[in-house]
Amino acid sequence: MVLVPALPLAAALIVGLLGFPLLKTRSHIPVIAAIGTSFVLSLFLLRGVLNDTPQEESGGAVGVEKLVRLWRWAGIEGAYSQGEGEQAVSRPFDIDITLRADPLTAVMLSMVTFISSLVAIYAVGYMHGDPGYPRFFAYVSLFVFSMTMLVSVSNFVLLYVFWEAVGLCSYLLIGFWYEKPEAAAAGKKAFLVNRIGDFGFALGLFLLWTTYGTLNFHDVGPDGALPTASAEAEGEASGGKIAVQGVLGQSRLQDPAHSYVGGGVGLAICLCLLAGACGKSAQFPLHVWLPDAMEGPTPVSALIHAATMVTAGVYMFIRCTPLLHASPTAQAIVASVGAFTALLAGLIALTQNDLKRVMAYSTISQLGYMFLGVGTGMLAGIGAGMFHLFTHAFFKALLFLGSGSVMHAMGGIVDMQRFSGLRKIMPWTHGTFLVGCLALCGVFPFAGYYSKDAILAAAHGRAMHDLVLLEGTRWEFSLYQTLYYSGVFTALLTGLYTFRAFFMTFYGETRVPPEAGHHAHESPPSMVGPLVILAVFAFGIGYIMSGSEASHDQPFGGFLHHTPSLAFSGLPAGPHDEASHAKVAALSSLFALSGIGLAAFLYLGERRQVERLSRLMKAVRLYQLSYGKFFFDQIYNGLIVAPLRLLASVCYWFDQKVIDGLVNLGGWLPQAFGAMLRPLQNGLLQFYALAMMLGLLVLIGALLMWPVS
Amino acid sequence: MTPLQAIAAASILLGVGLWLLLPRGGAPGRGFGALFSAIALGLFAFVVVRIDPQHRVGDSVFLLLAATTIVSALGAVTLRSPVYCAIWFAMTLLGTAGLFLYQGAQFLGVATVVVYAGAILVTFLFVLMLAQPKGMTSYDRVSWEGMLSAATGAVLVGLLSALVFAPPPVAEGEQPLAGLNVDPVAAADREAEILSPDHMAHLGGQLFSRYLIGVEVAGTLLLAALVGAVAIVAQGKQQPRWEEGRQHG
Amino acid sequence: MDEVQLLHRFLMVGALLFSIGLVGFLSRRNMIVMFLAAEMMLQGISVSLVGWGRFHNDWGGQILVIFILAVAACEAGIALALVLMLFHQTGKLDVAVWQSIREANQPKFVDHQLPEETLPVEHWPTLPPAGVEPELPVEEMIHRSHV
């Protein structure tokens, strides 16, 4: 358990310290070894958690969790106090460095380490010959450490710490080619936009602290010990062996309806957390950094900005499901944000010419799906969101690595208008890319089909659920219904933009940009290998994981169900209506296929229709709207950056004139005083004697005036 | 006229007189300066000396000695030629020696004449002869900040004499100035001691018993000064910077 | 005689000597005269000390004056050696020449220039001429004082 994050950290230290002087082009060896071992270990962990699963029925505990406490980092006694007199509660402010293993963590760990291993192997080929080769691997290893810690810590503060750590790695890797001004600017942009979200996250943490009085996930016993299974049982018997109820602790989860604060405070907490998640997971309105982040090396885009880091927001929300469950409004907002982002990003992706940017917007769009799933507030939806996160990691990493392969062959060119018909040159890339595209679109046997349709089904189910159960709140029904339809429409867009990129890249007449030179060829085996592995997974993982169609009984959802955060009783399970699920699946598949068909119609062959269509769209200004990414950058520029710039210039002026003036005055005063006194030092012996004498006179005069008693 | 007023007036007069007397590049007024100074000295004498008819001779001797000392001191300070200054200073020394004798410090009176007038002053004159440039130099004819220095000296003498003659009031129940109440027995003893033929022997006994360490240290100091003076002059000779100094000055 | 009266007189004389010496030290610019003035200040102190010694019927005052004599002798020796050396460097006894310890960027103190005042050339009496009247060594006579 501990070794999973420790190994990448060790590798990062080794490579970071010794990479340049010693390892040089062998820098990948310790990193790949460490991450690979971590992957194997996390598989063992997954297996261990799986084996534990059946036993939870017998114990009184909710879900399965194993805690490993490393040490107690901070303990400020009496930091939290509440109540008066007898009922006064005073608790220390604890930060336990505690790792937890539950199904959610295990799944995330396996996924992260698996993708990381493949990306690291891929990067051996991709980054070959780069001067910053050891640096790259040190960063990647550091990122893996941070991400594994992020998903396995059991404390909000530590979650925040590693949340920042992955942000830092992201920043370092986006700006990896820091000589490029775009890369540096993109890194800065990502960092700043993330700051906005993190600010919200921090506020959320403060609110959590004042509301619940602890930031630990788990319960803590009276003597600071971790609760064990037996103590748990006894604690229930004797009533009150638990000193501090963790935010997501067992004792609190026993009765979620009463122990979680709803209403305004709950909503505020959820919204603050949402701000953080939006920043990290690139949701509207903080999505602008992700497309620019594509300036980083492609393996990084695949690893951080598609598969792992951006899903941290989704992970956090799944972890915090009980909090979210306490506030239906927050659920609705999360779902709306997700659906809107999905739609928006899909629309923008339609017109982008940069292959990696298309992928970036598609990532944003898919993350929107995940938020939609989480926002349904039902186990099926959350499970589907997690499921989509899981499958998406595979096929999006595949797509990114594929486009990286294309980019590698084309000499760094990512503009799709400049090359086409590459399927003959790069057959392996073509094949795997096709698998990835199909998976992304959610075509039947591929991974995306299961997960995306599960989300849509959950959204639909939520709408129906509201319609049936909550007669009074019609707006929720209509809201989720709208979200559902927008999700379905986004599926159409997904098919369209994905296959537009696919056809533009791999079909049509063979064109190669001059920058590619002579080495427009298939990528080396270290790059193709991970592609093939990922393609296999993208093809099969959905089917393997989904099992039967019944959403609650599917292994993945059922497995996740044992996560403590998701296992409490109040969470509605979700729709069981197989007919409607099938209907939803059929509908979305139909839309996706029609999107693919439309793309084929438009982009295969002569593309005359495209010209006509784009002229038409240009005529009504829709094209520019999409091409300009809905002008979010410009809007932000005008609304936020320009006033800030004005404020900054005012501050600069104030600082320059007033503050510096004051400071300089402070420096100038002694100087002036000294200048006044300087003529005294005229070097004349007699003057000094005179001054001495005058001082003596003053003393004698003082003695005369105020005699010593 | 109260003593304080007299002292103030005398100090002011002395200051003005000194300023006028100091070399000011040939500016007129030295006569007035001498006059003012004389009046100031007279005022001081008026404040200090109360003529006792029984000791008329003694008082006259004191006044004569004091006047010689102070007047020659004024001359030593104010005259332009360094040689005259030295000669007037010799007069001052003689006056002081007389004052020492007047107080019964016979050894000191003689020693002052021998050491100061005989040794130190002669050294001064030697140096003057060695180092006196041609003619009357400008720095001898002009004093530096004469008014300010004279004022300083006047204020100083005013303050000192005010401290002596108008002592600050003491708080209730305190002794005014311990020791000022002289009992006649001690005075008689003192007279006997001063007139005793063993006066010098007693001084010597004191010097070489109670103050022996001080004497040794003083002797060492003299030796060090001797060596130091020789070393300084020798070093100055080794590196003559005459030409450089000429350009400089 | 009244001992207090005697003490007062001597203190007065000492104060006057000290103050006059002080004025001389402060205002005269010839280094040798300055040392004379300093010696005069010491004399003032000595007079006061002897007065106090007599007043208290104690040898301390006289002994201290003896030490003052010793110190004054040392001081005079060292100081005159220094003066001589300084004079050899500049050809002047002016204390205002030595102001190099002044603060940087401070203007040098320059006193207003006085018209040169030369001593009249004096003809020293000579022996009556036994034959031809000897030619007067005018150059040498002018530079007489400059050894």
C-alpha cells in the first residue's frame, strides 16, 4: 500500500538528482521500473480489496476500507471548539498521514499506474533525444507519486496538498519546453486558472472544518487510534468509542440523513468544492487552460491532461458523494455544469484544426459527461461517472498517444489541414486510432458505449425518478430531462468531431508536410506497443467491466458500491428499468452513429459539402463562434484580465509613487539629516576641539541648572 | 551688584576683550580689547578678593602674582609672533610658580620653573627656531573663529566661577559642601607643616611610598615618550616629503 | 587667612588660566602656539589642584601636579617631534593644512588671503670697515630666519 506512491517518489528523487550527471538517456529505466512495480502492487491491492468485499456484509461497517496510518503530521490541540459548558467540544486539529484502501482508491490507483507505465514506455520513444530527457522522467515520476497520494490519502488537507502537487507537475510539464513562449504562457495560464479553482477548494475546506470540526475522512478513536473492525463493532455496542467522527467516516455514514449538513451551508461547501473541481477538471467556466496545455509534450497531454490529473475533480466529487447528497441543488448545478461543458466543448471541437486541441476539447466534453453522471446523485450515475472516467482514461490516452505518434511522424505538425491520408504510412497508428475513436464515440462493443450510455441512462433515470417520486419539483425533472437530451446531442457531436479529425488525418490523398522530411514513417515499437495495448483495453474493458446490463448488478458499479462514501443507505440506487436503459442506449448509439456518418459524408471524398457548409456557417457567424472557442479567452481577457491589468497598473503606480516614495523618504531622511551634519566633519582639528568644549559647556550648564541631589 | 551679575558681566567683557585681542589680520581694536580684558579681570578680582586688613601684604603679593600670570597668559595667547608667545608663556610660568610658592608648595614652584621654563619652554623655542618660516605668516596673523572661541572661553569661565561662587542650592538637610568647614586646629597644623624644614622630605616620602607605582609609570611614560619622539623624527627624516608638501601647501 | 577665601582665589586663577588657554588653543592656528595654550590649560589645572590640596591639607594635589609635569614633558616632546615632522612635510606650521580627515565631498577650509606682510630688511651692525666695505649678503640676510 505504502509502496505504491513511495516507489515513484524514490524514482523521481533518483532521476531528479542523478538524471543529468549519471543516467542521461537511461533515465527512463528507474522510472518505468518504479511505476511498473507500483502498478503490480496496486493490482495486488485491488485484488485484496476485492477479496475483502464479501465480508463486509457480516460486519456493521459501511463499505470496505483499510487504513494505514504513517504518522501524525499536525496536531493542534483545542483548535476546534463548539458549544458551551457541559456540552463543550474541543478537538485537536489533526492531519493524519493516513493512506486508505477502498474500492475507489484501488481502481484509481490501478488505472493511474497502468496508464503511467504505458505512457512512460511510450515516452522513451517519443522523447528520445530531447535535452531534457531526465527532467521529463523526473517530472513524470513525481506526478505519479502525487497522483497516487492524491487518490489514497484520507484527509482533506492532504488531498489539497497533493491536489496542488499534481497541479505543480502539470505546470512543470506544460512548460516543459520552456524556451517556447507559447508553452511558458500556457503553463502560466494553467497555473493561474487552477489557482482560481483552488481558491474555491480552499474555501470549501475551511467551511468543512467549521462545519464538521475535522478534515479527516476516517473516524479517530479516543486515544487517537485508528478504528479497527473489532473496535468498530464494540464502539457501536458501547456507544461512543469514537472521539472524532471523520467527514467521511464510518460512524457518520451510518446515518447520513442526519449527520450531513444540508441547506445553505451544504450547498456552499459543494459549490466551493465544485470550483476546485472545475479548475482541475477543466469544466466551464475554468476550462480555458486545458486546450492551451497541449503545448506540453504529447505523453504528458495523454497522461496528465487526458487520463489522470483532470479526473481528480471527478474523483473528489465521487469521494464526497455524501456531502453532495445532502444538497440536491448542488447536484443539479454539478450536472448542469457537466452537461453544458460537454455540449460547449463538443461544439468548439467541431472546427478546430489542431489535432491535439480537438482531443483536448473532447476531453473537456467527456469530463462534462462524468460531472453529469456524478451530478445525477444516484449510485448508478456516480458509478457510471467513475466507469466513464476509467474507460475514458484508456481510450483518451490511446487517442493522445496516437496523435502524438502522428505528430512525431509529421515533424511536430499538428495542423490537420496540412496532412492527410496517413493510413498507408502509419497503419498501426491508424488502426489503434480508429479503435480509440470508436470507443470515444460510444459505438456498441467498445468501452465508451458502456460507460457513456450508463451516464445518459442515469441522467434519464434521474429525470424519471424525479417525475415519479417528487411530484412537486417539476423543474428538476425538466432540468435533468434537458441535460439528458443535451448529452444525447453531445454524443452526436462527439461522433462528428472525432471522425472529422480521424478522416482528415488518415483518409484522403496522402499529403505530408515538408517539416516531416524523410522520416514520415511508422513510429518505433516503444510507441506502437503502448498504443496496441491501450487499443485492446479500449476495445474490451467496457465489456469486461460492465458484465450484465442491469446497472446495479454490474461488477464495476457493484464493486464501487463498497466504497464507504458510496455505500451509505440514503443514496438512491438508480433506475432498474432495463427497457428504458436499452432505449437510451439505442438512442445515443443512433446519434453517435449518425454523427460518424455525417463526418464520413462530409470529410470522405471531395469535401465539397464541407466547403458549402462552412460557407453557410460562416455566413451566419456560427463557424467563427466555434472556431474562436466561443471567444472565451477574449471574454475573459476583456472582463477579467483587462480590469485586473488596470488595477495592477493602479497598484503599480501607487506602489511606485506612494509606497516607494514613503520608503525612499525613510531612506532619504537620515541622508538629509546626515547631509545637514556633514559640514561638521570638516577635518579641522580646532573645530573638533570646539565642539568638544561646547558639549562640556552644556554639561556644566546642566549641572548648574539641575544639580545632582 | 550680586556676585553672579558681576561674574556674568566680567565673563562677557573678558570674551569681548579676548576676541578683540586675538589676531584678526590687522583689524583695529586691540587697545579696546586690552581695556575690556583689564576691566574684566578687575571685576573678577572684585568678586573674589576681599581685602583683609590684617593680611594686606599677603593679599598684595597674591594680586600681583595673579595679575602677572593672567596678563602674561593673555599675552601668550593673543600675540602674533610665536616667539613672543613663548616668552609671555614663560612669564605665565613664573607667575604660576610664584602662586605655588604662595600656597606653600615649594617643591612644585621650583619644579615648575625648572621643568617648564627650563626644559619644555626651551624645547618650544628650539622648535620655533627650527621650524619658523620666513616673515610673519598668514596663519599667525589670523585666528580661526576668534569670536566663537572667545565666547566659548568666556562662557566656560563664567560657568566655572558661578559654580564656585554661587554654588547650586542644596536640598534640605544636606551638608552644603563637606570640607568647607575648616577647623582652626587643622589650619594651624597646616601652617606648621608648610613651614617645617622637612616639608620636602615629607613630599618625597609620600611620592615614593603611597604613589610609588604612579611614579614608576610616569618614568616609563617618559622613557616611551623619549623613544617615541626620536622615532617620529627619524621616520620623518627618512621619508622627506618636502617637495610634495610644498605643492600641497 | 581664610582658607576658603584662599581656595576661591586659586580656583579663580585656575579657571581664568584654563579658559584663556582654551581660547588660545581654539583660535590660534600655529601649532606651536596651540601647544603653548594647551600647556597653559594644564597650568590652570595645576593651580586648582594645588589650591585644593592645600585646602584639604593633603599631599595628593601636589603629587598630581608632579605627575602633570611629567606628562606635560612627555606630551611636549612627542608633540614637538610631530610638529617638526609636519613642518618638514609642508613648510608650514598651520594646523588648518591638515584637514584630510574631513568628510568626503566637503569643501576644503580656505581662509581668506591676507596681503603678504614682510618684515623690514634689517641691517645688522657690523664692524667698522678696515678697508673696503664688505658686500652685504642680502640673500642670506633675508633668509636668516629660515634655517
